[in-house]
Amino acid sequence: MQIRLFVPRPLVLGETVALPDSQAHYLRNVLRASVGDSVYLFNGESGEFTGQIAVLDKKAASVSVAAQTKPPEHPRAVSLYFTPLKRDCTDWLVEKATELGVTRLCPILTDFAAVKRINPERMESIAIEACEQSRRLTVPQIAPMQTLKEMLAARKKEDGILFHLDESGAGASFKQALQGVPANAPVSFLIGGEGGFSNTERALIKETPATTGISLGSHILRAETAGVTVLAALLCAD
């Protein structure tokens, strides 16, 4: 079994890294690890390192950094703007979006939003765990929640194209929409909540520069399914 841990601090060869209580508990009581066992460490910036458990007891845990196994990643900038969903659905979306390479998770409030609060710490914890399990080296940023109007007004040219899912079916196919977009260009996806977008919101999106509607076919997908579908399609296209 490969043990991977996210450590939000510099990783230097030959140094010993002290682990927080939560990771010490995980190693000791969940994985039943022992001193001398191999682990992999990453901090989201410096790549991946291998090390060995140096201390693991009831009071402390630490790992000695032995060697770099992977260089830093420089993933394509991919933002997912989504309306908060019921807790389990949001958790699932955050986990799967992280596995599929999203670099920014951006909750937004829309007119038909059923959930109006988020827990950024919980979202970050789920994203970190998904990185640990999927062997990803970078952790997506959790952006502060905004209204749809605020988000659209703040967009800049360097943010790239904003693809919004058009539940009416009038949007271009995913393949057509991506034609002409450079492989490394930043992209953003916007999905609505259970009730989709209001007519006012559709008009506002349409008036915003560099926005393109896309269709995922004739079936009506759940919001979390739609978010995962576009990210998976982008991953395959790249």
C-alpha cells in the first residue's frame, strides 16, 4: 500500500518533517503504520518526495525526506463555477473534480440556489484527500463564494473562455466549442444548481464577453453529473 500525505510546508531533502495530529492519528490508528515505513509527501508546489517514518508514537509523528520522485506539476488552469448543492452532492463534486484536474473550485449563488452556505474548510479537506488518493501533486484553490453577477463582472480577458452549460440544448457540442482553443489556455466551466439558471441570469451570461454555451446532449443531467462530465471530456480532449 502506498501512503501519500499532503504537507503544506517546504520539503527539503535530508530534513525531518513533523506531522500534525490528524496525520499522526491516520498513520497510527487507521493504517497501522510503523517507524521505518515508506511514505510519499507533496506540498502542492515542489513535486513529490519519498521518505520514511522517523517517529510515530502517542505524542508525535515525523517523516524524514529522502528523495524527490516527481518534479512539480504545472497543470492547465481549469476553473469550475458551481451552485452549492446538498452536502453529499457538493462533497462528491469536489472529490471528483479534484481527481479530474480542476485547479479552482468556485461556488456561486444563483437565483434558484437551494443551498446558500458552504464550508470552505470541509471542501479543502476533501480536495486534499482526493489528491492524496489520486496521486495528484497540486491542490485546487477553493475560491470565496460570490453571486453570479459578481463573478461575471470580475472576469478578465486573461481568464479565458467561460463555457456555461445550456440546459435548453441550444449550445454547441463540447467538441465544437473547444475547437480553436489552445491546449494550455485557461478555461472555465459554469454549471447551475438543481433549478438551472433564471431567464435574467441567462441574459446576463449572454451579455458577458468570452462566454460560450455548450450542450451535453438531450438528457437533463444532475448538476454534479454535469460538472464531472465536462471535466472528464476536457481531460480526454487534452
